[in-house]
Amino acid sequence: MKLLPMLFGVLLAGAATLAAAAETAKPNILWIIAEDACKDFGCYGVEAARTPNIDRLTSESCLYRNAFATGPVCSTSRSAFMTGLYQTRIGAHNHRSHRTREFARPADVRLITERLREAGYFTANVRALPPELGFNGAGKTDWNFFDDGKAFNSARWNDLKSHQPFYAQVNLHETHRPYYRAAKNPTDPAKIKLPPYLADDPIIRSDWAAYLDEVAVLDEEVGALLRLLDREGLRENTVVFFFSDHGREDFRGKYFPTEQGFEVPLMVRWPALLKPGSTSEDLVSLLDVTATSLSLAGVNAAGLDGAPFFGPGTKKREFVFGARDRIDDTLDRVRTVRDSRFKLVRNYEPQRPYLQRMAYAELTNPSYNRMRQLYTEGKLNADQSKFMAPSRPAEELYDLQNDPFELHNLADAAKHEATIKRLRQQLDTWIADTRDQGAIPEDPRTVEEQLKRNASAEQKLRAEFGLGPDEVLLKTFDHPGKKP
Ligand SMILES: [Ca+2]
């Protein structure tokens, strides 16, 4: 008679083990998020880049060649991929706005971490890494809505192993400006292949070399994180997404609705679904990274603006949308749509130049400053001068297959009329469907407050960098060392 309860006990234990196995079958999800980086790694064919760790990760991952942020600056892009909703839909489209309690998120605008916690996930935005790594996570959030400090369960890497399944972000500072030249093996400026919109100039080459030195630091950090995963036995059950929050800050990348502003590197390591060493030309928005992560965790991502790009519920994306609104002291409103070949840019404020005066760029971006100088001196060629025009057309169309740097506007070309109409309609539909809030003027008090804050940040940077009231940064910084 004692056998039955015993047997029953064994069965129960077996069921508990099975349930535990099902629970642990949920993968951990790790987002390694770089700052302000385009596809400037060896694996994307950039010869001057020194990225052995990222290249190794690529050989274990699927490499995406056409991935994009929804906004060309940290706060708008991060607000979007943290919620899975366009920043224009949730009123987070103006840079560094809506940070006070007054702007609590509506109940249906939820963070990915809130959704994952309900599915049993432990969540972390890792700052504290094991000391032997020699660096920490930046812990960046930078959202354009109120942050109540409860978005994540932890900021410590060491909490992850004992709290599986986990969803963790490691936000890295690289490659945010200011850039520092490497002390050892610095990038040779002569080996850099500059895009045609930049002048071939020593200051610009040196600035780009410093960027690639920052890329090399990023690479070492990514390598250290992946080794840590291996060492802790977490590799097998962790999906690794590596991407950047938006494009590089050259002269017309970050801040601008250009390909270099929106484009991000993206690789995903999850051999269960993605063949190691494969590449994909699929169009991917960072909103799809959010949707895919939720879907891998078994969370219904319906109602979000993105869709899974692999795994359960995969949906192929036909169009990528982008938005640029006020950034610091530069007011603007631009919407973009692109398919696999053409891109339509709608400038709502065509009377403004492409390149407005921007205090932060003047103090941190030698390429931006040098290009303006060379333009004044009449030393730029036609392609390089285009971005200096005092106003813009209301509409621009680019054939990205033949003109990846968006130098030849085809908006008036009769032979592209059907393409323009098609993309125009897509943009109109997207704006209506997502209830784009861009047309609502920003509260003048917010703008005034921002301009004030910006002016004081400018003074602080000028003092820190030893720049006079009319001086702009043209030097590259050495590392280790001090900012000028
Ligand atoms: Ca950024």
C-alpha cells in the first residue's frame, strides 16, 4: 500500500522536473547595444576596422545588412525600441522631451521589460560587470517619457545566472562622441575609405580614424561580454542581439534623416533558428528586434509596431519608416519611407537648411566643423556642397541601389513618378495609422526650457574643452589623455 504514494510521488517529481524544463526552455535574451555606430566592422567589409570579436560573433550569427533605427538620435530611437512603438505614435519624437512625471506613459504604452516580467523574465540594464572586465555598462535609458526607476529588476550582471530566464541589456558607451585616438595600434587615417559626401581632408580623416579606434574599443567590450557568457555556461540558452541605437555621428549621419543616420549594424546569435555565418538582406526595423524578442519569450507582440523577423510569427517587412523632429537646438520635422531600393524623404520644414547650427556638434564634431569651414572657403565639390544648401525641397527621392549616399534627388524625374506615388501613399498611410503626433506643435515652454538647458550645456563644454565663445572643435583627442 505504501508503493502507490511513493510511485505517485515519483510521478509528481517527474512532472515538476518537466515543468521546470519547460520554464528553462525559455531562452535568455541579451541585447548588447552600441552607441552611434554604423556598419563599420570588418564583417560588413570595412577594411580599416579592427573588429576580431564582432567578426567572430558574426560567424556564429545571422548578419543583417539592412537594419534601421526609427530615429537618428538616442532618445527617440530608444523610446521606440523599448516600447515596440514608433516614437511619433507615443509623443516621444522630440529629443530629450517629456521627462517629468506629467508625462507618465499611457497604460497601453508598455516597456518590453514589463511585458517580459509578466512572462516570468528577470530583467536587467547592466551597469555592474565583473571587475576583471575593466569596464561597466553605461546603463543608458534616455527615454522621452517619465522613467520611474522600476523598468528593470537589476543593474548587476552577477544577478543574471541565478535568475533565468533573463532579459538583459548591456548599453555600451562606444562609439559616442567625443572620440579618442587609440594609444596602441591607432587606425591609419590613410587607410580609411571616406564616403563621397565628405571632403578628403586631414582633420576629417583623423576624426574618422578616431571613430574606428572607438569601434575597436567597442569590439573588445563585445568580446569580453561574450566570453563572460561562455564562462558562466549561459551561451547555449541565450539569444544574443547586437545592434546600435542609430547611425554614426559623422557630418550627416546621426541627427539626420539620412541612411547613415538611421542605419545600424545588427547580428543575432541563436543557432536554433538562425544558421551561424548566414547573412540576410531583409529590411529590419529596431522595432522588429523588440517584437522578435517578445515572441521568442512566448509573449504575444500583437498591437506593437514591429513584427518578428525570425522565429514564431515571422513577417517580412516591405517598408522601413523613419522620423526626425526637434533635436537639441535644431527644430525640424522629416518623415522617411524606404523599400529595398528607393527612399522618399518628406521635409515638413523645407525652408530650413539640412545643416542647422548645432551647439553640441560645434563642440564635439570636428568633421561637421571642418566641412562648414571648407564650404566657406569654397573648397567642397558639388556632391559635398549639397548638404550645405540653405533650404531643402519638400520631397526627395533616392535610388539607394545606385546612389547609396543620397546625392541625386530624383523627386522631379518623370520616370520615377509611379515610385514616388507608391511611397507617398505608404508614408501617408503610416502617418495616419500610427497617429503620428509630429504635427502637434511642441509646447513652447518645453522648447524654451530645452534651449536654456542646451545653452548652459554649451557653456560647460566650452569651459571643459577650453574653447572660446566663437571657437569650434577641430582637434582629435588622444587617449589616454584629457579632452582639449
Ligand atoms: Ca546614441
